[in-house]
Amino acid sequence: MIFMPSKLSPIICTPPMSRHPQSARFSTDATDSPGPSPLQQDHPTEIIPRLYIGDLAAAESPEVLSSLGITHIVSAMCGPIALPSTKEVPQIPPHHRLQVPLLDTPFSELAGHLPRTTAFIADALARQDACVLVHCAQGISRSASVVAAYLIAAYACSPDQAVKWVQGKRLCAQPNPGFVAQLGEYAQTLRYGDPVAVGSKHG
């Protein structure tokens, strides 16, 4: 059964007429490292209500997380990440944080992580007071792919529709070609494989 977030109508997966102002200066985040990250000019972008894409600097910033009301974080990248402590952001306890080890290369394994990331996002958004930040190093490829996968599962979008929706909201979003192909594989498993609920039971 496909889970639909509460109080949301199915989205029409076409780029909106008015776009959130974002810089388009980046074309790839493949060379990013998970080291110290000065705050970028790009602020996290709300893709659908309460679901944001951002960069590493945003994820490491207590001020940004608090200002957006973020309660759950998906880190779509390898290596250590200096997420704020629960003392700094008590609304994000350890079980509200998920990291999947992804490199932004076309041959990096994305599809195998998508059932887990999609279920995590769906479970979070089922809580009416929750807001989710999905981030990678620059919020361009890995995080955009993870969010596109959620849209595919939750709204029965095609991969192309989901990616265009994300790009319509966040202009710098650009999943690498390998990830786009794996989004197609993921959509096929949802359509023809075992039914994959994008949400699971939560307390």
C-alpha cells in the first residue's frame, strides 16, 4: 500500500510557475568532502510541505535547523558529519537521524538505500509536527535523488516527473545520470515487485 502523507493532496509533478530563488552556480557535488563546511549561500529548499533539501552546512547548523523546525535528518553522504548535539537541537534525538553512505558517482549504489530512506521520510511526515531535512554535501545530487525517490513512492510519479518537480523547487538540484537510472529501477520495483509501503509503523 502506498502511503500518502496526511493532509496533502497528490502533487502534480510539473515544475511550478514560480520557483524558489536558489543559486544555480553548481553543476556537481562529486568532489565535496565531509570536512568543515562554511555556510553556503543556498538555504534549504522546501520541496513539499515539511520536506527540505539542503547542504552539509545547513545540517550542521543549530540555527538553521531550529529556524526551520527540523525534527528529522537524512544524511545522504559518507564520512563523519558534525550534526548538532541533542543539547543544541533537542527536537532531533538520535533515532531521528539516518545516514546512508553515498558517494556522488554514477556507479554508487543508490537504489539499495531507497526503501530505507523513503520509509524514514514517510514515517517522519506522518507526524504532523515533523519536518525533514535531506542533505548531502551541497544539496545537489544525492539528496535530490533521495527526495525524488520519496516522491516516486508517495505520489506515483515517474522518475522524470519527480526529478523535474525537485528541480522546479531547487534550481541547483541535478542528480547524476547513474542516480537517475537507479530511480528508474526503483520505480520498477514499486510497480512490478513486492508492494513496498513507503511508511512503516511508528510509535
